[in-house]
Amino acid sequence: MDYTIHYKAQNIYKQPVRSAYWQFLIIPENNDSQTLEKAVFTNSLGVPVQQSVNGYGFETFRVAPKTTFKTINFEAKFRVFKEIFNPFEQLNYRDSSIDRELLRSLQFKVTHERFLKSTPTTELPLVRALPFKFDEESSLFDNLKTLNAWIFNTFKFKSQVTQINTNLSEILEHKHGVCQDFTHLFCAMARKNGIPTRYVSGYLHQGIGYLGDSQMHAWAESFVPGTGWVGFDPTNNLLAAENHIKVAHGKDYADCPPIKGVVYTTGGNTTTYKVLVTSAKDTMSQGQNSDGSMQQQMGTMTQHMEFQDLFPKNGPKDQ
């Protein structure tokens, strides 16, 4: 399936920006199920765009304007070919006791250590009993599939009620959030049961009513012994397939924010952004929650997807 992805962002500052640096992690990766055929990234200042590779091996765009400005626009266009496949056909069904024995082995834990440990946003609360429990009689895949469905059925998709650092205690208490929250919860539950699981950032084709976040979508990939990495989308109760276009993965959102950087200015700014994912078969364009305009002030905290009033009056501002 052929996809076109159109990414736009505009930053308008109240006071002149003296210096800035941004890194964009928005480039679809090349892997076994998808091929990046074209990538174009521009900005309104005509600043040269550099490409680099982050710590996980994913490509990024870097922009560092040297001139003073108050407004800058970014625009990216990607063309991606995605294989149509049935993820269930790739599963290697075998005795679940063999898989559980493997999860307990020291070599397995050492090999997958990075995606077995918790992080601040994937730390489960200290309670006597977790709200979801794996069934020892079922296969690892069936447990993960049931976990996917449990999150989908238990929690309500609701934007602008959580932040990028919202902990799982709040998610479990209020039972609402967005794709990054549900993915953090999925990662936490799977890792708690010894299954290596990584956070995935990418794009979602929403043409048939799937839920997604305003700028990028998030889902999880769990390592199923005998099969490999399998994608689970708890926001939509899906296995990741041809509608999911992967950009990067990490332990949690903090490892793969779509944009981060530092801006030196004073005063506030307004940021608007839009992501449009269309396929060749679409009869009309489908937006990805495009009306994401929010206000922010200055500061030194890293700003990712959600633009919040977090900043003091002056100093460098992360964005």
C-alpha cells in the first residue's frame, strides 16, 4: 500500500529568537514491512537541513538557524510503501511452557535487558494486586492480545487530559488518556511479566476510524519467543499491520519524541502542527487530529508533543 505523509509545524514567537536548535524524529524507517521511497524536509528560513542518527539507530533531521527570526515553518513530505500482511500468519505457535522457561533464563534477560526495565512513565504503582493479571495457562501471545483488549475496553481515549510525563498511577485512577499513555501501560504490564516490550512512535492511517494522537501515534512491540517482535496497538485494540507506519522505538516516549531542541528568546510563542496520512485508495484526505494549537511560555524544560505553560520569563526554551 502506498502512503503519503504530510507533516507541518509553525512556531510564532512574541520576541525575536536569537538562536535555536531542533531535532526532528519523524522519518519513517526502512524495515521488512515498509520502504521509504521519498523524504523531503524544508523550513521557511531556508536553513540547511542536516541528517543524523540517534542512539537507537534511527534517522533524524537537524535544523539550527543562525539568523534572528520570530516565525519559522517546517514542512516534511514522505512517500512510503507498506506491505499488506496478516500479523497472525507470522506467529509461531508452540508449547507455552518452553517460552516461559526462556523468559526466566539469565541469557534472555541479559539480551533484552533494555526493554525489560521500567522507566518513570512505565513504573507501575506499588499495590497488592495489579488490575490485570496474565493467565499462566495461556500462551504469551494470547496474554498480550488480551492485555491489548483490556486496555482498549477499560480506558477512554481523551486528549489534553494527560501530559508527556503523566505517571501510570494517574492513568489507572482516572482511566483516560491518549495513545502514549496506553502504550506506556501496555509496556509496563508486559515487562512486569518478563516480556521485552518497546515503545513505538510512528504514523497511523486513520481512514477507517482508528484513534490516534495529534502529531504522532504510539503503539508497543513485544518480543514473542519463536516469532520475534509483534506490534500491539492498545488504543485501537489492533495488531500493528499495514495502517501503522513506524518511525522509531525506545523504552518510552522520552526516547523518541518527534521534536526536541532549545530556543533562546524571551516571551511566549504559539505552535501549530498538522499531520496528514493518506493512501492511494483514499477518496478524500483524512486528518490526524490536526487542530493542535496550544499556547506556551518560556523556559528550560524539554518540550515534546504537548506545548504547555511550563516556562519562566526568560532564558533558553526547549522545544
